Amino acid sequence: MVEIPIKNGDEDKPEEVTESEEHATPDELETMRSELEETKNKLLHLAADFENYKRQAARRESESKERAVKNVLTDLLPVLDNFERAVHASSSSQDVQNLRVGVEFILQQLHGVLRSHGVEPIEAAGQKFDPQFHEAQEEVPSDEHESGTVLDETQKGYRYKDQVLRPTIVKVAKK
């Protein structure tokens, strides 16, 4: 076998040639070289196209995440506005009942925004303790409840679709 050097970038790499290629005419060799060069160029273009695709996909994913965050934040701004109004009204008003009604409205509004984005509270009180959704803060002796029953929620937990954002912190009955 005869080795023919083939240029690949800056380095020279010998290529093995079969016996049938060894007896090729100069025109056939030139045709093979030109086909090899054409194939090499196609491969380089394909590699460049793939790199461009990866960059575009990463950019699109980043832009999509930014749009999602922007949408949630835009939906939360009216809630923030209402809290600011409530704080302002509380400084000049002695009517605690109206202030309470306003704050409860804002809380409902916030829950609505969260629900519209797929965030739901994790219900726990009266249910069997589940470590996937609950975090036990303490065990409380109880003859009235079955051991492992959630007695009280110390801090409400939330899930986004099927993922726990924050577990509910609970007090659990023990016998």
C-alpha cells in the first residue's frame, strides 16, 4: 500500500490507499481527491450548521424562560400596587375592619395569580403525614388522632404542577 498525504487543516495526515487505488490513473486520483475535498467541505459546513443550531436553541430557551418570568412578574404587579395602597390607607385611617377587608382581598388576588400560573397550596390538616409534601416541625401527643395524622399547618406549602415548591410545615400526632 502507498500512503498519500491529505491536507486537513494545518496538519498532514497520511491516508491509506487500497491496491485498486494504487493503480488508478492520474485523472482518477484527481477525481478521488476532489470528491474527498468536497466531502470534507460538506462535513465542515454540517458541523458549523450544527453549532449554529445549538446556539439558536440555547438562545430561544433563554428567551422563553425570560418571557415566562416576565409574565409572572407582570401579573404580580397589581397585587403589589394593592398592598402599597393598603399600607398608605392604614397610615391615615383608624378603620381596622376596612383595612382587614382590603388585605383579605389582596390575599385572594395573590392566590388567584399563583393559581393562574399553576401554583396550588398543599393541603395537610387532617391528612396522613406524607414526607413528599410535608415537613414535620414537631410531634404532638394525641389520644384523639391516629399517629401520623397532621394536626396543624405551621407554614403552608405549595406545588407547581407536580413539583413541590415548598413542603407544608406541620405538627404531627403521635400516640
